[in-house]
Amino acid sequence: MQESIGTLVVAGVGLIGGSFALGLKRAGRVGHVIGVGRSPENLRRALELGVVDEVAQDIAAVAGRADLVLLATPVGQMGALMQALSTTLAPHAIVTDAGSTKGDVVALMRAHLAPHLARCVPAHPIAGSDLSGATAAQYGLYENRKVVLTPLAETDSDACNTVGALWQACGARIERLAPLEHDAIFAAVSHLPHLLAFAYVDMIARKPNAARCFDFAATGFRDFTRIAGSHPEMWRDIALANREALLDELATYRATLEQLEAAVSTGDSARLTETFDTARAARVAWN
Ligand code: TYR
């Protein structure tokens, strides 16, 4: 297992990839960071801010120098990146990712990096915010956050432990899950609420009196909708990548809403109280 790495290639130098690079730099665990991305403007800022030491627009041009590649783009771009990597990667190089979905990333690794699976470590840092881009990157983002690893049967323990150690150097705690369980859990506690927040704000924005509504919206609105300010492309890709689990959660949520709708319409106060009591107790216990 390596405690530190020579050259890190980060594809997607945003909040997540940028904060990983910064965390490793502060911990003295990385020698050189190459940032790869589609936006020259974002890469320029990443360089200026010292998040990366060098930039490139084409991952194939720099992947051969990588000891570790972190894919931190929206998951919809990861297949093409893996394909571009596959021919140039050094045999020892580790490939990991920061995608919010894991079943699709595992399948993409199998499809594009078949000869390299021993060095593939699918991962999901449970951290972030509604902010995005290199300017949002920060040193302490992963302090006391969970990072879930979903290694393949083929992943060697050296690669897995190295990735774990690097996240720990950023302050994170390592957990392991099977990809299927991972995707079911995050459909419920992350992907569904993001979809709901987007749907709800979209609904309000389309009202004829939207401006008046936003004018009077206050704390409850802010708390419920912060995540509707998240990166649209990232969340589109997550919704499509985890579609089955997300559809299950949506169906359950719809049924729950319909029950509440019936309770409101029939004036079933016992039903409303029961739902609110259960929810409140669970939420208070979680906090
Ligand atoms: N969007 C979440 C927030 O604003 C952060 C997050 C997003 C965490 C995606 C994990 C993840 O997969 O709090």
C-alpha cells in the first residue's frame, strides 16, 4: 500500500476533485497534480488557485504519467474518459472515481478497463454542497465525512488500501458497500431528495405569481430547496445512472404523498399526526 502518490491526474477539477487534490497537498501525500477538464476557464482558475500544478484538456495525453487517476466528473462522462485512459495507463496506475452512483461505474470499468480491474477502486465521497467548479474546492471538505468504497472482486487490496489511505489523509472515514446496496441506499437518502427539490422549485418557478412566492419564501423554503441549486448535469446523469433504484423510491414516495393527500382531503387528522410524529422522531434521532 502507498501512503502517498507521485502524480495524480484529476478529471473534473470541481468541488469534489479539487478538494481531493487540495486535501492531499496539505497532507503532503501527492507530488504533482494534473487537472483535466472540458472548460479551459475552470482549469485556468484551478491552476491559479494552486488546486492543480498542470492542466490538460485531453486525458489521453497525460494518463500515461499517472500513478493515480481520479474521475470526478458527472458520471455520464466517465465511460468516455475510461476509454480514453485505457490504452495509455501504466500497469501500476490506480483508477478511482468519486461518482454518486456505483453500479454504473462498476459496469463501465468492466467494459472499458477490463485488463486493469485489479487497479480499479470505485468510490463515493459523501461530501459536497450545491456549489461546483474549481473555485468551490476547499481543503477541509472531507474532514469527518464518509467515503464509501465498492471494490470489484478483481480489485487488489493494495489499490483499495491506497485509495482508502489517501481519503483518510483528507480526513475521511472509509466504509465499504456492495454497489447494489450502495445505489439503493443513495437513491433513498440522496438521489430522491435532490429530484424532489428540483421538481418543487421548478413547480414554483412556473407559477404565474412565482416572483411573489419567492419574495415571501423563508427558512423552510431555504432548507428544503438548497440542493435545487446543485449542478444540473451532474444530477441528470445520476438520475439516469441509478434509474431503477430511483424509480422504486419515487413510487414509494408517490404512494406516501397520495396517502397524505387523502388525509388532507378527508380531514384525517389522526393520519397526519401519525405521519408527522414518526417523521419528526426519526429526523430528531438522526440529527
Ligand atoms: N448535494 C449534497 C449537498 O448539497 C452533497 C452530495 C452530493 C453528497 C452528491 C454526495 C453526493 O453523492 O449536501
